[in-house]
Amino acid sequence: MNVFLTIITRTTLVVALILVLAAGVVTIAPKFSQMSGLAQQRNELLRRIDFKGHEIKVLKDKQQRFKTDPEFVERVARMNRRVRPGELVFVFDAEPVR
């Protein structure tokens, strides 16, 4: 009788251990997948933040040049077809390619 009780106890413990391990795997697998997706999303957001930071730096540099460099201001104005009072502007259209 004592041997029979020992076999049942060991079998029950093994089954319980297998169930706990299976439940752990079933619970952890989706969380691991979710963590991987969130890591990718984080990396993408960090990349976008770096890109926007670079854009801000370029715009601040241009803003500083507008404040300090009159030649830059004139060049940008001319590129946008702005003129000084009294100037005459000639605009030549490119000939169509044949």
C-alpha cells in the first residue's frame, strides 16, 4: 500500500510540474512576442526622433544665417524671385526638349 501511495504521489508531482511548465510557456510566449514588437516600435521612434533633431538643427542653422548673413538672405530671396524696389527682372523659361 505504501509503494502504491508513493507511485501516485510521484506521478501527481510530475503531472503538476508538467502543467506548470506548460502554463508558463503558454503565458510567456505572447509576452515575448509583444516585447519584441515594442522594441521594434521603440527603435523606429528613436530613429524618427533623431531625424527630427537633425531637421531642427538644420533649420536653426538657416535661421541663424538669416540673422547674420545678408548674402544668404539675398540669395534665398533671389531664388524665390524676390527683387529690390526699382529692379527689373527677366525670367527665361527653358526651351522644350525635342
